[in-house]
Amino acid sequence: MKTDKLKVKFSEVALPMAAQMKDFVKENGHLVIGQYTIDQVYSGMKGMIGMVTETSKLDAEEGIRFRGYSIPELREKLPKASGDTEPLPEGIFYLMLIGELPTEEDVLNVSNQWARRSNVPKHVFDMLDSLPANTHPMTQFSMAVMALQTESIFAAAYRKGISKKEYWDPMYEDVMNLIARLPRVAAYIYRKNYKNNVHIEPDHKLDWAANFAHMLGYDEYDFKRLMRLYLTIHADHEGGNVSAHSTHLVGSALSDAYLSFAAGMNGLAGPLHGLANQEVVRWLIDLRNYYDGAAPSKEQIHEYVVKTMEEGKVVPGYGHAVLRKTDPRFTAQMEFASKYMPDDDMCKIVQRVYEVVPPILDNIKKIKNPWPNVDAHSGALLIHYGMEEYDFYTVLFGVSRSLGVLASLLWDRALGHPLERPSSVTTQGMHALAAKAKQSA
Ligand code: CMX
């Protein structure tokens, strides 16, 4: 078998860091780096540093940086397919894993690796075929990942007996194999649900995103370009978001990549996280229908937002647990829309909603971020190319998110991160802690 250059490179970069990390902790482990409040415990641990994630870092004002590079920088600097202006997602995976920008050759190597590893065993499709037709695509996706667990090289190696120092090696194989297989699984779910169960064979001459578009049944170049952008910008959002954190947490029990990633996907399937991309389109369609199917005016959008809030619902696609400005992933999609579909009706509504919603949410004191997140725009771009089945959208997000959370999982095993096990208290215990804190204040 040919040498896997990426695997060699990863071992050269990551393995020395495990020893460096141990030394760092030995020397600095006793230092206090922060304090937290009761408020933070009751508000989902926001702002509490509780883990180390290598792949990306989120800044509240500026947005995500992958290994130090912002989204606009990556759209410029990452290698592209011939004739395209958007980056290849293989490149962002390489960057997250290795920590440096890939060359065109590096990206081609990742593409070839994934093509070679992409075979999905028949029992996965049989399992999907046996599900009731109304099973949500994200549930199917998670179940398919679980069904693929039969293929885990890490689980097999652990069962045989393997030294801790070697964990990263079979984990590398699992991570690469799983990422390689996901587009096929996702496309199968899509074609089974919405295209009369007529499936399209992969074309391994294409890059990962273009082949995914092809298997979904969208062969026009513009859709492939959109997939490359889409799969790049949804890849990671540092370590604390629900999908990344659940993957990391479950992986800390030495669950293999399939078990860990399925956990992450179950989190992504929640409406406050990735499912928001389908909820946005549902909300936009309901908004349009509420005003007899015509493009709503700013006044009508205002009225509909107020109605949504009065019904005790959230405005999907707006707000964020960390961000305090417009999400640069939203901006990237807005730019894509104005370049490739300037007259698109749904994109125009998205734009108008963007003009109306932030001032309304900004006036509501409890809402910390009135600005749009990544999910506010993605559906409109897909609809433009004819992909209207919005229940499927979170699966696309999940295929992309695999790149970040699985790169991180591999780093976790290479660095030897331990079992994660924070403490909890009862309400009574918390009251006692509050009384003690008051006394010493
Ligand atoms: N519409 C209505 N109310 C909102 C809101 C929105 N878009 N965003 C926040 N709020 C409300 C919260 O529900 C919360 O209300 P309660 O105190 O009554 O429970 C209050 O404002 C404070 O919330 P916050 O501190 O500003 O935000 P959180 O960190 O708790 O939650 C998020 C963040 C994303 C879950 C929230 O903004 C939200 O529900 N947005 C809509 C759903 C969405 O777009 N999710 C996708 C996020 C991106 C992703 O992960 O894909």
C-alpha cells in the first residue's frame, strides 16, 4: 500500500505535542486562569473555559478563525478546483488537522484518500431502507453512522489490546474512512426520500464536494461551487458548540469515531443548533404564505417577527451563544448570493429580513446577539438550485461538520486527552455554595 502522506505528516506534527502538553501542565497546572459565577452555571456554562481545541477559535466580534485564518482569508488562500473561485473543503480539513495551509498537491492527496476509502457496506443501505418513510433525515443520518460502526478500526484495535500511545493510529483510519463515506450515505438518504429511491453512483474523478453534489443529483457547476463553499464554512466553530462538544465528550470515553460522531450529529439535529437551517426556511415560507405568497414588505416582516416572539418562539437563524456580530459565514453566503443569483426572490427576502430583524431583537434586553448566524442564509441558496426539501438541510451541515469535529477527535487521541467528567451539584448544594460565597465577599 502507498504511504499515506497525511498520516505521516499528522504524526510528525501531533505526537511531539503530546509530550510538550504534559510538560506544560506539569509546570503550569496550578495557575488560576479564571473564575466563574452561578449565572454561568445556570446559563449553559457560557464563557467557562473547559477544554482545549486545536482546530479553530471563535471570536465574539470577528467570528470564526480556522488555525488563525478568517473565512474571507480562506476563500482567498485555500486551493481551489480548476476554474472555481471557492475553496475545496479538503483544504480546510488539512489546515485544521496539520495547522498549516495545504498546497494543491496536499489537497489532491486528501481527495484521493477519501475517494479510495469511500465504500459503504450494503448493510448500511439495507438498514436505511428498512426505516419508516417519515424518519427524519437527520435521524437516518445518525443511524447510518451507527450502522457503519461495524467498520471501526479503533474499536477492533482496542478489543485486541493496544497501547495508549497508539490510539491515534486506528483513530486516524476511522476518521478518514468516516469522512470519506458520509457523502455517499447522505446522498443515499436524499435520493431515497425525495428522488424515488433512484441512486447515483459516485464519480471518483471529482473532488469530495463535487462528487457529493453529483450523487445528490445536482450536476450543474454552480451547485458544485456552492457545495464547496457550504462544506468549507460549516466545518467547525471551536470546541464548545453542541456538535463539537458532544463528539469530544463521547470520544473521551474512548468511544470510536462512529459512536462519537453520531452523538455530535444528534446534537446538531436540535433546532437551537444545526436544525435551525431547516427552521429558517420553514419560517420564511410561513412568512410568505401569511401574506398570500407575495414577497413581504419590511412592515410585514416586522409584524411577523413580533408575532413569532409573542407566540413564545425564537426567530430562527438569529442570535448566537458566543457571536455578538453578523456571522461571517452569513456574510460569505450573502456575497455568494449577490454574485451568482442577484435576482433570486428568496435571497431577496433573506436580505430584507436581515434589514428588519436585528433592530427588533436588539430592543429586547435579554437577547445578547440580534445578528444573523450561518443558518439564516443557507437554505435560500439551496432552494435557488432546486433543493427545496428543507428537512434534509441539516444533513448537509452534518457532512461538513464532520471535518472539524473528527479532526479534533483525532487530536484528542494524539494528545491523550482524558475522560471528561465535570462536577455537578444539587440545588441545595448550589444554595450552600452561594451562602459561602456571600460570607467571604
Ligand atoms: N429569537 C427569539 N428569542 C431569542 C433569540 C431569537 N433568535 N435568540 C435568543 N433569544 C432569547 C433566548 O431564547 C433566551 O430567552 P429565555 O431567557 O426566555 O430562555 C434569551 O433570548 C437569552 O438568550 P441568549 O443568551 O441571547 O442566547 P443563548 O446563548 O441562550 O442561545 C441561540 C443562543 C442560538 C440558541 C439563540 O440565539 C436562538 O435560539 N436562536 C435561534 C435558533 C438558531 O438560529 N440557532 C442556530 C445557532 C447557530 C448554529 O448552531 O447553527
